[in-house]
Amino acid sequence: MIAKEIKNFTLAEMLVTNTGLPNFPSTLEQLENVLETAKRLQTVRNLFGRAIRVNSVYRSRLVNEAVDGSKTSMHLQALAADICAYSGKEGDNRDLYSLLESMMKEMQIDQLIMYNKKAGDKSSTIRFIHVGWTVGTPRGQKLFK
């Protein structure tokens, strides 16, 4: 059972939003994707060896619009996560990004985006890391925003 494989994350974390809007999957496929993304994050957490903070996984259409998300965001399908090291330490965030970067092929990561305090400046402090998957062939795309 998938739930037993997910020891460090809760459903509430996968559905978290600070918009105050309803944010619960409306299809079984979305709910299955929430569980699959949590399982993937558990794998990352196990390898990272430190706690990970989840800022966003699933977003309803209303939540996605409220946060000005892309209309094609994989968050709408629960196939993306915005995360950072729970410690908030820059070194830990850099370690987390490096781990994800090294696992792109193995984990079939479609998109890895480092969001920095100075937009586009990958040497500035990391705000969070977006990791996304796709139903098709992963692009292996790395961006800095």
C-alpha cells in the first residue's frame, strides 16, 4: 500500500494553500497523483536525510489562478511540488537542489526550477525549488527564476 511508504508527509501538506480557497482534488486521477507525488517526495526525503517543507503540490484551478500560476501548471494535476529544506538554511536548499538535479533521469523529472530571491540569479538565495513530473516523456528541463 502506497500510504505505508509515505512516512514523512501528510495529505494536508500535499493540499496546503494560503489562499483560503477550497483545494481538494476533484478526480480520482488527481488524488492518485497526490499520492504518487508524496511517494516521490518521500524518496527524495529519504536520500536527502533531512526534513523537507512542502509549499505546494496540488492546486485547484481557483487556487492556481489566485497565486498567478501557469494555466498549464502540473500543480493542477498534482504532478509538481514546490519544496525547500525544512531548516530554511541556504546550504541545505543547495544540497536539496543538487540531489534533485543528480536524480533527474532516475526520477523522470520533467522540470526542475530554482526560484531565487533575485529572479534568474542562481547565485542568490533560494526561495524554493519546483520539481515537476509529466505523463509523457520528461524533458529534463532546468530553469532559474
